[in-house]
Amino acid sequence: MGPLDGINVLDLGGVLSVPYAATLLAELGADVIKVESRDGDQLRGNHPMHCGMSAMYYNANRGKRGIVLDLKSDEGIRAVHALIAKADVVMENWRPGVAERLGLGFDELRARHPALITASVRGFGSAGPYAGQRVYDPIIQGVSSMASTQDEDTPQLVTNLLPDKLTSMSLAQGILAALVQRGRTGRGDHVEVTMLDTAISFLWPDMMQADTFVDAPPPAGKVERNTRVAQILRAGDGKWLICTATTNSQWAQLCRTIGQPEWIEKFPGLDDRREARTTINDQLTAMFQDSTRDQVLTLFSDADIPCGPLNTVEEMLTDPQVQANDVIREVERPGLGIVREPAPHVRIGTEPWQPTRLGAPRLGEHTEEVLAELGLNVS
């Protein structure tokens, strides 16, 4: 039982943005049915795999029942309309115009089912010069300027599918808001999230500081968009840690703790420390070549200096704080053995979280079951 228990969600999406959003709703208790073609979702071919299951597909589709329908056939369209009649939410991330060509235009669906919430993800938008183009996460990183605002002098992609996942979270947020609104009005509505808009909005609070005030004088010289002053250090045992001093008082405390009080005046302001971060990093690293990471972290932590281990993935899995948060469970899944699954990033209530009842579906695993529930013949 979760807060979305009794909410029926139809996932018509593919790859990551819509499927992962649907998984977030499943974690909150929604009954999610994922519709795929006979070829299956593109992610099913991603490696690594185990027992025929792609890890990425699994992670993006936990907690769902999966069926195969041919939406270009009369039988497939009849089945999907039967599913829509039972659904509270229908989600897709097709290119603009595809839903209408399939006879699944969302305006028409809501006219037939006034309480239905429809939801779409668009790469660039529903209109504009790029609207019809095929788009994936790296393209959005480029167009949004995300790739040009990293630390490097040359553009660099963020090394994970950040716009895709941000869009998933934004879509789930929009759907939850639409459910609340329906609770007040009794009517559904359409939720649209654009990957490009989401990426730009995500960048805005910190990366757009130099461009916020239109009437301000233009900055002199190169615009410094890196707002970080964190120090990444390698201790004498070869392990990495990270620390930061955001305020002047924290910086003074750090300088006194490491026996360098003259640094307080040498790098007095945040901009000074940001500009000299490489020099500060190198000198801090040299200071602690005879210390282990744990010794350095204890020194900083006892002085109330923000710090933590810079974990590898393997270290993160066994980090005592990660374990205390119970953020990762090892779950027995039929046909796959033990599978690691993360907790919902939003937890409601104080009860310990439980993994979803279902893992990720095999291709067409629940087709017969779902069609039988609809009273349709299973061919």
C-alpha cells in the first residue's frame, strides 16, 4: 500500500524519460502497465545483461506489468483503448503528431474520459524549428548549454543521462500535481514536460548568475560559471576525500585546523578561493601525504568542516551512512537472483520502505493476464 494505491498508469513510453517517471509512480503504489511493441523497448538491448535482462531496462522499469501490443493493428488499438478506459494516467514520449496518427490524440481521449490525466515528454517541444527532430539526452546537454558549462575549457558531456532523469522527475511531479487538481475538480488535464526546458530550468539557479539581471553591467573578462569551492584531495593511503569551506568563518576554521592561519588573509573571499582552488588543492594534498583518508576526515569533522569520503561506486555501496539510510536493498527476484534496488528518492511516512512487489517485466510477460482482466481474447 502506498499513497498512489488504486491509481492506474499506462506507460506507452520508451527508453528512459517516461519509463523512469512511471517507475517513480510505481514506487509510490501505482499499478503501472507498460506497453511495448514486439521488438521491445530499446533499453532491452543495453549491456550489461544478466539472465537475459538488461540492467538499465530493469532499473527504469521496476514495479510494472508488461504487455506487448501492436498499436498499428485494430486489435492493438482496441486493447489500448480498453486500458485507457481504466486508466487514471496515460504517458508517452513519442514525437509530436504520433499519438494523433495512432488515433490516440490526448485531447480526444480526455474528451471521452474527462477524468483522465494525459502526460507527454517532448525533446525540444511541440512547436518550433527543432520540434520534429529525433532527440536524446546528449543533444539536450548540447542545446541547453549544459555541456559548455562544465569545468573544462572545451565542452564536456555530463557523464550520466542527467536531462533524461531530470525530465522523469519533473514529469512525475507534474502528474502528482494533476492528480491533486483532479481531486478538487473531478477533471483530468494534460501534463507536458520538455527535456530542453527542464535542463535549462535545472541550470538556472547557479549557472545563470551572470545572465540573470539584464540591466546589470556586462561582466568584465571571462565569465566564471563554476560556483564550486570544494577541494578534492587524495590522502596518503591513496583514497580520495572532499571538503569545502563555503563561508568565510568555515574557511578561517579550516586554515586554523591545518596550521595555515596566514591563508585566511591570503584567500579572504569566496571568489579568491574559487580562483585559487587548484593551488589550494595541491597544497592540501601535499600536507596529508602521511595521513590516511579516515585520519583527515576525523580531523575535519571534529573541527566542523564540511567533508566526506569521495567514494567509488563500490565504496558507496558499503558506506556506513548509505547503510544507515537503508537506501539500497538486495531483493530476490525470480529468474534474476539477488538484485540491488534503491529506495524511492521521495519517502512518505515513517514506515521503512519496501521494494515494489514486481521487478521489471520480461517482454510481454503479463500480456495474457492484463488482456484477460479487460475481457479481451488472448491470441
